Amino acid sequence: MTISSPGPGPGLNPSPTEPTQSARPAYAPTPAPPTAAPRFRRIAFLGNPNTGKTTLFNRLTGLRHKTSNFPGTTLDARVGRMNTVDAGLLRDALAGARGDCCGQPDPAAPDPGTASTAPFSTDTEIIDLPGVYSLELDILESRVAREALAGTAASGAATLSTIKSGGQLGAEPDAICVVADATNLARNLRLVGEALRRRLPTVVAVNMIDIARKRGLRIDVANLQASLGCQVLLVSARTGEGLNALRAALLTATIPTRTPPGGTAGAEEERALAAWADDIFARCATADIPEGASPQDLAAAQRAATHRARADARTDRVDQIVLHPLWGGIIFGLLMLGVFYTIFSLATIPMDLLDKVFGTLAAGIHTALGDGLFASVLADGVVVGIGATVIFIPQICLLFFLISLLEDSGYLARGALLTDRLLRPFGLPGHAFVPLLSAHACALPAIMSCRAIPDPKQRLATILVSPFMSCSARIPVYALLTTLLFPGRPGLAALAFVGCYLLGMLAAVLSSLIARRTILRGRARPLAIELPSYKMPSLRTALTTTVERAFLFAKNAGTNILAVSLVLWWLGAFPQLPKPATLIEREQVVALAAESFDAAKAATPTDAQAIESAQSALDTAGQELAPLAAAHAREAKSQSYVGRLGKLAAPIFEPIGCDWRLTVGVLASFAAREVFSSTMAVVVAGEVADAGDIAENAGIRDRLATATRDDGKTLVFNPATNWSILVFFVLAMQCLPTLVITARETGHPKWALLQLVWMSGLAYGAAFAVHTLCLALGVV
Amino acid sequence: MRTGECGVIVEKQLDADDRAMLRAMGLEASATIRVCRAGEPCIVAVIAGQSGLDGGGQASGPAAGRLDGSCCRIGLSRDLSNRIVVTVRGDPAGRAL
């Protein structure tokens, strides 16, 4: 007995038929004896790229999955728990499994019984293997898939249950589901053959059956099942067709009753497998208009043929445009501009909101608990630290949402082809364009998106150079320094701004070139990429990917960033400088004035004169407090561990034009660039202000512009120093969260260390050269 | 090869790894292909099944010769396409993609 195929439609032949003995080619091996269907704990999903395997995985597991890495790699290992299975369908599937695919009874298969038909949940896990064209290729994805199927993967990735129990993964999967593309079945059958050779219980899910049906493809499921010796299900991950039956089939898979030819890697074996696959395909699938077909079937087949021809012609026309050297570049540029604008501009709305929320929370903690040590740890360490992680999530979500839409539509593969010739001379692939562009907003999501780059050395090179792109955190620094360089000349300031972006891009491509010729030497994999058909992208897939990436970021980076933030807070807050008596006294005066003002408003709300008088007293007290508080803040920063480090390190940064104040700012910026402006405001101008305040407050900018060094004559921000600091900030690695993500994504902290050393060294060298040149040219 | 032409792959002047990868993707010796876009990047469609060339050696329509309704387009960079030799009916010498 065979499992009937779901979904009627023109061109499908659901009626079970036995394979004709005369049609069986001479090489077909003797059917193996049937074996029982064991209870499955793990099922591996295998398939070519672009077969919709991951979409199918998402449909079967919902959000009940976790993502980690395959051991020793940065390839995603997605493990999920299959959601509920319809008991009635499971019973039918078990009944089907009691006869193998050639119609012989399997007495060892479990009896489905006559229990209820209510859905029940399973603890069966599904592991989504990387998409591979063949298990025998000598590339990372094939190797990982091979090892996962053989159960020889080293510890690292884990199932849901082993994650909880702390155990380690290494076991062979209990069953395999090969996801094949119905619109490209001939090639997909080769991987099916390789999977069948593994002699594990196997199910073949022929996906995209809705698209294949429109193209007039007819698959003889029964014949295919008999030829392969395993269950075959026609499904559509997009529409949900056949998924219930697939869930049941996955739990009742049997060891294939046929074994394809070959068994070892080699040209002869590959040819034999290819011939086997082509033969099965020729017997089981066709788009030919059948002889003797009814008028309705004939009309349907002709409609399908017309649809096929039009679809192919349309794809050809669109490809001519999107891959045109001029128009294709313009379209690509506009799309990338849209992506960039979205993650750079649109994301600021939720980011500003998050900033306010965490700022309010921190202030609320101080209000509730005072200014003691515990409150400071909680507010300025923990809350600020968590905020520093969470604030990246809007950009990460938006970037991956858009990338998923572009990828699902079929366009991203074309984009990679288009940009490949631009980036290849520098050792980078076309796939690198999206990460490099999005690094202009933030390097974190850009580095995470490098997982899409297939070649490991190219991926590593892209990760290492992405932070050279001028991210949004550098903008306040650029704005400050270019304004100081060109006061009252916004045109020149803007030009310098653009120059910073170009310098970053130049440094990125040249660094990649150097890396690819030294530490990452090796032949780059030339680009051969399958171009999926254009289609409407799936919002469900995009949202699932987005949520998954956000959780992955929060889990992987969140703890590290929080830890780093706590350390930095401590370095900047300790040792604590006791407040001088005058400051304490002035704060008490302000507090009393505030109480008087509140009392006046409450007691005599209509007495405007009284209220105004109280207000005036409060303002006066505040104005007298401000310089004392600023002086204390400046002194506290100077006496903190960061400040002391700044004074200690000042001789190192003196060659690039920094005094100890600028050194404090540069060192503090190694944690996060955006703190440079606020640190300078405190240390140099004696004001507690953030970048926004500085941008809007000419007073602070003027104080920065006119502040002098300890000699009383030289400006802190003299032109030569401004140029050298500007170059330094363009090139330096000053973002600890980025280093954390680099270490995670590359699988080893040494790459993050290399990134820090290379970028810092390059920044220092370039800043020194610029400062020296400026002095030589008399730019002081 | 020009856009729209069909041919049969006869040789791939590639190293073993690249050849294995292309073979796994369907671009193997004796595979019939149609050039969807010539130049760089080069796009070919693998025509599964029989050759499907008409008497003039040209595809009869965009999906000609595709007896199986399948669609599989592969984009190739120049350094790959230049090293794949294809024969077209009437031109036994073979040409690079």
C-alpha cells in the first residue's frame, strides 16, 4: 500500500501504480528486506540550497527551535521540536508503513491501534543541515552535513534536550528527510540517492509542488516511492499543503528498500548515481502533454505550458535588466540605499525610544535609591549595560528582515553576481556587499550577516574589514571635529565628512587585499550561484528569521556586552571622589530652593509673584551649583582609573597630537566611540553633556575650541590634532561589542584580537603621518 | 556563446574542486544548457532530459526542450564561464561560455 499524494490538481497522478518490471533498468539492486520503524528522537533535514528546506523547517517547528553553530564552524545549526501531529494521520501513516513501498507487509512496524485521533505533541527534534548539492564535495557545508549524518560531529552544537541536560551531540540522526525541489527534481534526486545510501529511515519531501503544478509538472508519486524505496510526500512549505501528512510520515519513516548505485566518491560512481537519478526522473515525472488525454487535461496541460513559457521569458527579461551593467547597478544602488536608509534612519525611532526608556529607568533607580554605590551599580552599570545590548536590536531586526525579503524574492543572488566583479579584485565576494553597506549603520548586524558568504576565507575577510566602514557611532565624532576644523564653513566640513567615509572604504578594501595575500591566502571560490525564480517573498519567513537573529544576538552578545559595560563603568566611576563641602552645601541650597518653589505653587497657586520669586531663587541656586558640579565631574573623571590611565598613556598618544585630556577621550572611546564627545565635554569644557547637547550648544563647542593645554598656550583642539584625531577615529577599532561579535562569528578570539591590533595600528600610523605632515606644512 | 543559444557541455577546463561543484549543481559534461545571459555575469539554464534542439540548432521558445517543466538557472562569474566549452549544432569546434 502506498501513501496517497495530497492535493488534486491538473497534472498530478495520485493513483497508486506499481512500477513496471520491464521498465526497471539492469543496474537496479535487489530490494533490501523491510525493517521496523523505530521511535525517532532526531530527524535530519537534508537538501540542495533553494529547496525551501529552512522554510519547511520553520513550518514544522514554529518558533520552537534554537540556533547555534555546527562544531568548529559558524554555520547555523538549527534544532527545533516538531509541533503537534494529527493522531489520525499518524495512524494512517503507520498503517501505510506496515506495508513497505513495494507492497510487502512489514510485520515489525508498530500497530497504530484504535486510539483517539486527537493531536499529540512529540519530542522529536529536527536538525536543519546546511544546504548542499552533494555530500561528497570537499567544501565546509558538505563536510558538516556528512559528519552530522554519520554522527561524527564533535561536541558543540546540541539538541534542545542535550542543551538542557548539558550533554553533547555526536549521535547519528534516527532518520533523514530529504527536501527536494519539485521544479528541479532531476538534480535533487542525486542527493536523495546519496541519502538513501546512508541506510537510515528516510522520507523524501518534494517541496514547491504548487509551483511545479503551475508549470505543468506531473509526478507519479507511487512510482517514485517504489523506485526510491521510501515514502515520498508532495508538499508546499509556502501554502502548507501536505505538511500534516509529512509530520506523520516523518515519525513512521522506514529504512529504504532500495539502494542506489555507487557508494564511494569517484567519477564512475557519480556517473552511475546521475544515470540512476535521471532514469527515475524520466519514469516518474514529466511535463509532456499526455497522449490520449481528455480535453480538460489537454487544456490544463497547454495552459501550464504557456505559463511555463511566459514565466521563463519574464525571468529572462527581468534578469536582463537587473544584471545590466548600468541599469542593474542603478537598481542595486537604489535598493541598497533603501536598506541603508531604513537601518540608519528608521531604526533610530525605536533606538531613541529604547534610549529614553533605559535612561528613565536609570534615573528612576537613582531617584528611588539615591546616589549610593548599589544604585550606581544598578543604574550606571547593569541598566546601562543591558541598554547597550538592547539598543542594537532594532537595527539587527530591520537589517535581517530586509535581507530575508530580498533573498526570498530571488533578487539577492542576482545582486551578489552583480557586485562580484567589483569586489573580486580585493579578495571579497559579491555576497560581501550587503554586510559592507550595512556596516555603515552598525558593524554588529553587518558581521552577523556575513554568515551568508559561502567561502570561509572570504567570510572571514569580510568580517575583519567591516568595522572600517564609518558607522553611525562615528558621526558625532566626525561632526565635532569637522566643525572645529572648519568653523562657519559647512561646505568644507561636509567635504571632510565625505572624505572620512571614503577613507574607511579604501582602508577596508586594501586591508582585505593584504589579508587575502597573507594570512587568508588561498584561491577564492569562483562564483557559481543558483538563481532562484523570482517570487513574492514570504513575510512569515522574514519574521521568523528576524526573531531568530535577534534572539541569537541577545543570547550570544548580550552577556558579553553587559560584562564589558560593567567593567567600563567601574573603571570610570572608581575611585570615587568625595564631594567637597562647598558642593554639598550648594546642593542643599538648591534642594531647599526647589522645596520652596513646590510649596509656593501648592500654597498660593494664583500668586504669580510668589511663584516667580521662588522660581528665580531656584534658578540662581542652580546657576551657582552648575560650575561647582562640572568642576567636581571633571576632577572625578581625571582621578578615575580611566583618567589615571589617560595620564599614564599620554606619552604614547602625544606623537599624534593628543594631550592627556584627549588621551582620556580616546581611551574611553575604545569601549564605544560615541562617548568621545561627552568625555571631551566633561574633561575639557567642564560640562556634563552628551553629543546632542554639544551639537546644539555653541557654548560648549566654543569652550572646546578655545580650551588650552597645560602650557596655557597650545589649543587642545588645534588643527593638526583635529586632522590626526579625525583620521584616527576613521580607522581605529573602538567598539567592544563589535569585537565580541567578531570573536563569536569567527569562532575564535584571535581574529577579534587581530582586528583590534590591525585597525589600531593602522589608525595610529595614519594619525601620526597626518600629524607630522600637518606640522611640516605649518598647519597648527 | 550568445544569449538564447543552446548547446551541450563537452569540457570544463577547471580544477577538480570547481568541476565537482559544477557537476553537483547540474553543469556536467554532456548536459544541455541554454544561455540566458551571455557575458559577465553569465547565466545558463540547465535543460534536463533530452537535448531539445530543433532542426536549426536553436531553442524553440524560451523553455524549449524542457520536457520536465523544471527551471534551474545558474549564474557564473567570468573566470568560470570562460573555462566551460560548449558545442552548438553546426559548430563542432566548441566555444567557451
